[in-house]
Amino acid sequence: MFVVAGVTGHTGRAAADRLLELGRPVRVIVRKPEHEHEWRAKGAEVALASLDDVTATTGALRGASGAYLLVPPKYAAARLVEAQKVTADAIAGAVKASGVEHVVFLSSQGAQLESGTGPVVTLHYAEERLKATGVALTILRAPYFFENWAPVLPMVREQGVLPSFLPADLPMISAAARDIGRIGADALLQPHAGVRIVEIEGPAPVTPRDVARALSTRLGREVNVVEAPLDAVVPTFTALGFSEDAASKFREMYEAFLAGRMDPIGPPADRVRGTTPVADALLG
């Protein structure tokens, strides 16, 4: 039995679908009963649990040979990192108590650093907590998600403008969420001892200008990158419902990209490439 969390999001859904397509027994973790029917119809077991709840998550993981786990975002929290550390502690406690044999954990590039990476510092903390459980652990260091561009698609379609907080010609290792989830599912089928780190990449590094070109081709209209100053990050994100603290952490993350702190570490980490192009990830 494989347990998959985050199935109402992109990577968890992709991981669970992949395992079901391969005929593997799957139990998904959902927080709300209204999500049960979809997954039962697909042939999965369903466990109702919040990943903040050690007892419920322990029950969801019990009897599993492997689990795909992640720390859900809490961007409205007044203190983002502290709020997400609570979840990381609960997940680690449930992993230890449940007896699950192998965990595949969705982390991020830059998570090898304990500071200076914005919200990614939570994932550094979660990695360390999971390592301390002694359970076989596969850490997926995901890159920048192509889907991070999705919120600006209306502006792209209506105005032909792709706003970016990063320089137009800055190459970024990026990948589609569907590939990250698939790679996570495949990692569950490769049990091992100890800790394995997998760094995920897309087909090739892309710049914001590359994203604009790809969207321009698919949409049949000119799309131009407009660089926005980092001073606009906090007001932009707070307008989207992020707390002031969370928004400031995202500014720090953009600064980390510019400083190279989010670069992959390379060997001994394994490298796995996704295949989905950015336009397919964003437009289907």
C-alpha cells in the first residue's frame, strides 16, 4: 500500500494517478470529506486527516510500505515558517509512529541551506526532522514550478504581458508539477536504505523570456516580459492574501535565486529530468 498526500494539489494528484495507473494499491490523504468520492471512484482508499494532526496522520500511514508526503503551504499565517514547522513536526512524528517503511518527501532546491532561502527554510527543517526518524527517505529537491506562472496568465492573454520579478534572461531550472509528481511516484517504487536525494529538472533551463516566447507561440499573440522590481514583491503578494511575513519570505526567495543559493548541489544527488514543456504545463 502506498499513501499519497497533497492530492488536491498538482504533484500529489499526479503521484496518486501514476500509481493507480500502474495498478498499485493507493490510499490518499484528504482533509475534507467532499474530496473522498473522486478518489474512491478511481479505486483508491481514502483517509481523512490533516497533516498537522499526528494521530490522524499516523493512522493514515499505518500499514503502508511507502508514502509521498509534503508540507502544505500556509501563506496566510502571520509567521509562515513557524506555522509550517508545526506541520513538519507532526509529519515526522506520524512517520516515526506509523512504521511506514519509505518516505518520498517533496522538498526544494536550496533546502540544503538552513537560512537565506525564504519559505524553503521550512523544507530544510522538515528534511532534518524526517532524517532523524531513521526511516528510508527519498528527498525530492524540486525546482521552480512552471505552474508558478499561472497567476499571471490572464494578463498574458489580455495584455500580452508576462510580469516577472526575475530578470528576463535569467536561466532557471524549472519543471512541471505533473512531472514532479510522476517522479515522486516512481521513487516510491524504488525502495532503498538511508537517504537518497533526487534533484529534478525540466527538459532544459528556461528564462522568463523563454516562457513568454512559448506562450506567444501557443496563444498566437506577441507576449513580452516586463521586469518588476523586488520592492513590488511584498505589496503584490499581500494583495493576493499572503501575510506580510509570508510575502517578505518570498522576496527573500527571489533574492536567493539571484544570488545562486537555489542552485542544485549536484553529485552525490541523483538527477532526474521531466519532459513536459512550459506551455503544456500552463495551457494543457
